[in-house]
Amino acid sequence: MRAWQVERPGAIDDGPLRFVDLEVPEPGAGELLVRVLACGVCRTDLHVAEGDLPVHRPGVVPGHEVVGEVVGLGSGDTGGFAVGERVGIAWLRHTCGQCRYCVRGAENLCPNSRYTGWDADGGYAEYATVPADFAHRLPTGYSDAELAPLLCAGIIGYRALERAALPAGGRLGIYGFGGSAHLAAQVALARGAEVHVMTRDVAAQQLALELGVSSAQGAADPPPVALDGAILFAPVGELVLPALEALDRGGILSIAGIHLSDIPVLNYQRHLFQEREIRSVTANTRDDARAFLEFAGKHRLEVTVHPYPLDHADRALTDLAHGRFTGAAVLVP
């Protein structure tokens, strides 16, 4: 099969990926073999390729927003999945189920967790495997390409929104407006929130307004109203300060990314006093994924996708790094 591997982590413009021929993987016990129909291009893939995240598997095949068709079953319990069924493969692919975090329902914090496209080969390929316990059944009414970004961008945006603890009818600020943000904004709007977007990209501002947000302005500009909650999607630590300043009393800033540049020095009175909070987001639980995918099945989301052929994955990541599209890029083998 054709696949991309991270040969030497480094700047995406220096070509850290290599397009190779690999053997089709064999599904292990309790695993599914999936023919990849579409794979979203996530900023986390960029962090893996560029070395922002430490190497967990040398030569890993990136990609963790995989929509595919089951074409093979490993031995043992495969969760009732059948050959020919469309399934999703997401970022989280293993937790121990026994540690104190797993037991209390916080499997996203499991010290023994493993991830698709980082610890195990992912979807920048024609085939991939997934433990059946971590495969997802998908909502109808979406194309393969539209479903792919839901499997990380959508799930993480949903968890970030939950972490922001927005009150009913509250005012939400969104900083950065890419693949994840444009889905989280729609969830918030469907719940009755008033949404304000801060992003440097003019095309992204226009997309946000078309989706129904109340305002869109520059990345560090103050929104027109005080915010009850905010989500930082851009991996830019400098934006933490204006986001905190924009919060009303008791507001919460949720930071969605797995990687963030350094945060400048905070001023307690300006940025944190009056019970403003900062919360990070670490991966997601399978319950988060199920809740979001169920929501997406009941509320049709507008998923802005830009398809690339599989052999142009390096270009898709480069375009992502340089902000050359709005919404989400998707590889189509």
C-alpha cells in the first residue's frame, strides 16, 4: 500500500515526510482492518511531522481523522463490527481501563494512553488498523470527506466547548478559526450561544459570519461584548492574554491545542482576578466522541473541506502551516 511516513521530524517546508510502499497491515486480536476512504489533515499531524511532539514511533504514518470501510477482522471480540461497515478512527486508540483516571471516567488522562498517528500508524495511507473498542460508528447524511474532520477537529472542539462551561445563552469567544473552530462554533450556535470570532484570516472571518456568528475581528482585537467563556484554538500563547482580558467575571478560557507557544507573563489584576480561569484540554474520552457524533447526527453541521489526493499530503500539511485554506483539508486515497 502507499503511505506517508515521518522520516525526519522538522520544518514542514524542509520535507520531513516520505511517500513509501508498505505492506498492508494485519489486524491483531480485537482489531479491525480498514480501507481508508478519507483522512483529515489535523494540526496535530503538523506537530508530529515538525517535532513539536516527541517521537513515539520512528517512521510513523500520521493521520487520525480516518473514515474507512472495514475489510478485515482480527481474532477475538471485534465489537460487532462487520466487513463492509463504514467506521471512524480517531486520535485516542488505547487506554488501560484500570488506572484511577480511567476508573473515574477521565480516560483522556490515562498515563498509558496511546494515539493514532503518533504511537501507531494512522490514516495517511490506503489501509489502517484500529482496536474495535476505539472505532466509532458514524452518523449518516455526510460524505466521507465531511465525516473525516469530525473525528478530531469536531471531537476536540466539542470537548473544548464543554471545558469552557458556557452558561445557557452565554457569549462565547473563539480565537483562531480553522477546522476545529468552525465546527465548535456551530455546536455553540445550535445550543443558543452568542459567538464572537477573533482570527487574523479575512477569509476565515467571512466563513464565521456566513455560519452565523455575531462578530468577527482580528486575532487580538477585543470583542464587542464581555465574554462568558472563550476557546483558544490557535497554537499561539500570546493570544492567552487578550482572551483573558475579554472575559467577563467568572469567565473560563479553554485552550484546545495539544501544543502552544509560550504564554507571556500574566498580570493578576488584568488577566485572572474576578475568578477568571484557564483550562487546558487533553485529548478526549470515547464518551466525548460518542456525544459529539450523536450531536452531529441530529444537527447537520456545515463542514468546509478541501480535498487533496493522498500523494499530496505533504502539500496539504504545508498549506495548513501557512494558512492557505479555511476549514479542513482532507486526503482522499
